[in-house]
Amino acid sequence: MIRTSSHPRRRSLRAPLVALVALLALAFTASAAQAAPQTVVGGHLTWSTVNMFQGSVATENRTALGFFTRSVNAQGQLRGTVSPLDAAWGDIVTPLSTKGPDQNASWTFPVAAGSYDPVAKTGRVKLLGTVQWAGQHPTTDAPFKVTVENPVVVFDGTGIAKLYASGTGATGAGVETPYTQSTPLFTLDFTGATTTDEADGSETLGNAIPTLARTDVFFGYTSTGPDRTPNTWGGFSLNLVTPQTGPKGDTGEAGTNGTNGTDGAAGANGTNGTNGTNGKDGKDGAAGAKGEKGDTGSTRVIAVLRKAPFSGNATRKVTLLKNGKTVASGTLKKKTLTVTVAKGKKVSAGTYVVKAGSAKKTVKIG
């Protein structure tokens, strides 16, 4: 007698089931790629340029920074100083600063708020801080200043972003005039820019080329400025931090198949010599162990405090406390607090305690 078992038939359904699960996972991934705009919770905008001014011939290499901070008091030479103020940080460039094609300067504005869609390349990012260009008029020696305050970068999906700002502008005669965000100060060409996924999970859109978009701010200059090289005003890089989930854990391995049950004992011969009935099939084996759950991520938050709780410029490792309980941990440099918050948690506006070593300071966020 030939006896068949139902176990192989049940195991043959496993492959189609695995394929269906994989197909559903792929569909979920494709849907996630069409994500809506993401809230920007941190990051910074960096404005960098070369400090260069070679000679007085119009065809020689010059940058706007090199032109403005020249030290000789002759016509067209502004004897200026460029420096970051308020929440911004970076280099202070004076007429005594070394000039040359390898002399770089940069200023950084921290992110205040915003949103960005990495697929559609649209969004609006607000930043904090001021970069001031302060100088003396070349013929009258009258002091004047130009400021770029609290810039806003707007993406419209074309690859050409607009940078709006407010502050104080100056005419070619050195007359100061306030300006607003009614029209862009720069257009930023991101079409050839680099995009870098940073190790901390943030994204950097780097080396966008700026073009001056208005003439009432920088001494009446047009888009080319005082430079005779293609990139008068340097370059801009925007780093964006958005809430992210940690990487998904690996799928657990499939459990081993259960062993087949033992054959039933042969039935005893009947009184008339007929064969006994077959025994029952054995039970299925136990299911395999379930795979481990994937890890979850965390959120990185940057807040600009109203005042620096500690003196000095050092970057300190700190713990953020609320009602005596730890809310987050991270670093503090001057007024810029950068902390990591567990998924599902957030840092709301309010009063907190910043602890650096044994020192504690009360701060306000928001």
C-alpha cells in the first residue's frame, strides 16, 4: 500500500506567501518615496567666499569680499570689515586679513524653522543671524554699513532658489537705506549643486552659485559686482535636518520546518485474515522563532537660546533637564543648543535647565 502525506503540500504554499509579503513591502516603499513636504527642525545656511583682490586692473581676479576689505584709502577702496552678528557665526575679515586665492572665509546662519520637499524640490527655510559689512567711504571717510539679516531661502522646484533678507543697504555714495524682504537679495543656482547625505541623517545642498538680484543694498552694484571672475559673491550651502526614523532591522530568518509525524502502527490482522487499518499521521512540527524587531531612530533638534548660559566659545557636552528629569542630551556652543531627542519625544517651548558637568544654568527655549 502506498501512503501519501499532506505535509509537503502545506509547505509548498510558503514561497507564494513570502513573495506576496515582499510585493507589499515594495509598494509601501514606493509610496513613502512620494512623501509630502517635511518639517525642517534644524540645520544651517553657510555663505563662503574667497578673500582675494589682485591688483587694480579690471581684468584681474577680485571677489566682493576682497574688494570691500582693501586697506589702501584710494577711490573705490572701502577699507571695510565683514563680521557675523547675533545668532550667526563665522570669520571676521578686516583690511589686515591675508588675501589670496587660498584665503577662504565663511559665515553660518542657523535654521529657525521651515519645510522642504526633497522630491519636488520645493520649500521655505527661515534662518537667524546677521552678517555685517561695515566700512568707510573712499573719498569722505564717512562710516557706513550693510547688513544681511535673518535670511529666508525659498525653493520653487525649478532649481533656482531665492534668498530674501532685510537689513541696511548703502548706495555708492555711502548713504544707508533700510531694505525689506519684498524682493530677493540673491538668486541661488542649485542646478549644478551637490547633494550630500550626512552621517547624522541630515542632507546638505552644497555650493549653490549666487547672483545679486537687487541694486539698493551693496553700493549700487549689479549682479556681477566689483569682481571680474564668474563668481563674485562666493557660494551657499544649505544643511537640513528633518525628523527621521531609524533604519529598519533585518528580517528574521524563517523558522525551520517541523518534522513529519511517525507512521502509525499497522493494524492487527482480522479474524478472517484481512489487513488492519493504517495508523494516523503525526502532528506538525513547531513554528520557527520570530525575527528581532528593527531599531527606531531619534530626532536631532537645534535651538538658539536667548542668551548664552555659559561664558566662552567652547563646545560643551550638556544634558537638558525639565522638572529634574532628563529630556535630551547633546552639545552647546554659545547660544546654539544641539540635542538628540528619542523618537516620540520633543522639546517644547519653555524653561529648562542645562547641565554641563557639575554646572547648571536655567534657560528658556522658544
